[in-house]
Amino acid sequence: MAAVVFVLTFYYLFPAVATIVKSLVPVLLPFVGGALLAAIIDPIVNFLQLRFHFPRTLATLATLLLLLFLVTWGIFVLISSLVAEIQSLVANLPLQVENFAFIFQEFLNRLQQLYPFRDSLPPGFYESFQSALNNTALTAREVLVRALKALSVFLSSLPEMFIMLLITLVSAFFFSRDKNLVLENFYLIIPRRYRERALKILETFSRAVIGFLRAEMFLISLQTAQCIIGLLLLRVNYALVFAFLIGLSDFLPIIGPGAVFIPWIAIEFITGHYSLGIALLVLYGSVITLRQILQPKLVAVNLGLYPLTTLIALYTGLKLLGVVGLALGPLSIVIFKTILASQSTSKR
């Protein structure tokens, strides 16, 4: 019986559930996004209500319109700048590779004058290095070309995305304006016997999820803005491209922004640009330091956990589940803590 149940569940139930979920996700995505957006902007709406005495409808509408303007303007500026910089980088990439190969060979020659090691190098070292460098350049060129194609596909899909965005904003407007009414009707679904405990767990968990999302969005935005300002002050070419890559690399486990900074700094030192290499090293150190200081504190404040507990949960989740564990680790602690608190309250 156990074997039959396992086979039926694994080979029939799970695929059926996955198919249903896959079909429902495009339908429910705008409304789930609207609910999350309404929860994220709720502090701003409440602030406009209490501080400036805006009606709930006007406060929600003003917040969504401001958010729409900022997102639209940011996407337009970012994509136009990225397209121009990526096109320039693709055009100049072969020349940059040749210059780097020449500078690296000169670096080895100067190093060989201080310490004669040329005879210890394996035969064909320079040829192998040049071939590896050319292959790396080709790979980088293909990645950049694919990025341009992805941006063009993104631009071509803007009309369809605009419809989804419009539905998301409208649903977020109603979720935010009629928050109390939506919650009251949702509470009626839960049986009266379990309502108090379930509502407490759900409220704490939803507050933790929204707080975690706010904290991560703030940290990634702060890191990207920090890199943009720093690279522009250093007058680095393709500053937006590098800042965007550094922001994306934040999702990589353990190494994070180092995936971009470390090779870049090494190349600058090899090519003799010591001042720029030191400046990038300082910028990398400031990015890492600021994130390490703020992440445990912000996540702990939003999740209601002690900073050391949050740090342990983040590291444990990262080691066990990778990037997903960075979110599931602290949230699991929150759920466990909420269940214990609800049980202790019910016993009293």
C-alpha cells in the first residue's frame, strides 16, 4: 500500500499539481503582485493619511502614480544607457583584448627581469594564454550580444507587459484602498475554532515576508546606487553596465559582488592601473562592509529576530539551500517562533 501510494503520488499527483500550478501562475500573477505591492506601499499610504490627512483613496492613488513614474523613468534611462554602453563595449572588445594581452606580456617580461622564471614556464604558455584570452573574449562577446537581444525582446514585449502592469496596479489600488474590507472577508474563510491562532501566524508571517522583501530591495538598490555613484566619480567607462552586473551578482551565494570586482581589480593591477585598482578595491570594501553591517540589522528588524539569530539563519539557509535559503532560513525561524508563541498564548 505504501509503495502504491508513493508511485501514484510521485508519478501522477505531483505532475498534475505542477501542471495546474503552471497554468494558474500567469492568471494569478498580476493579482498576487498587486497584493504584494499594496503591502509594500502600505507604510507610505498610512504616512500620507496620518501626516497630510489624505483620504485613503487619494493617498493610494498618489503613491501608485509616483511609483509608476519612478519605475518608468528608471527603466527608460537604464535601458537606453545599457544599450548604448553594451553596443560600444561589443565594438571595442577585440581591441581591448589585444591591449590586455600585450600589457600582460609586458608585465611578465618586467617580472622576469626581477626573477628569471621564463625557463620554468611550460612550453607554449604564451600561445595557450592568448588562446584562452581569445576564447574568453568570444564568450564575453556572445554574452553581450545575447544581452542586447534580451533587451530588444524586453522592449518588444512591453505592450503585453504594460497590460499586466496595468492590471497589477489596479489590483494593488483596490487591495490598498479596501485593505480592511479584504482582510475581514478573508478572515471569514478561516473556521472560527482556529481563527485566532491562524490569523496570528498569518499576520506575523506576512509581516515578515513583506519586511524581508523591503529589506532586500533596499539593500540591492543601495548597493547598485553606491556602485553607480562610485564608478561615475572614478570616470569608469561603461559604469552603468558594471553597476548593473554588480547588482545582479548580489544574488550569487558567498562571492556576491566579488564575482565582478575581484577579476576587475586583478586586471587593473596587471595592466599597471594601480590607482584605479586601489580605488575599485576601496569601493568593493565599502560595498561589502555596508551590506554586512546593514543586512543582519535590517532583516532582523523586519523579521522581529535578534541580529545574531538572523545571521545564523542566513548562513545556515545559504549552506543548506543556496540562494533560496537566504530567504527561507529567516522565514522558517519566524514561522517556528510564531507557532510557539501561539501555543503558549492558547495554553494561558
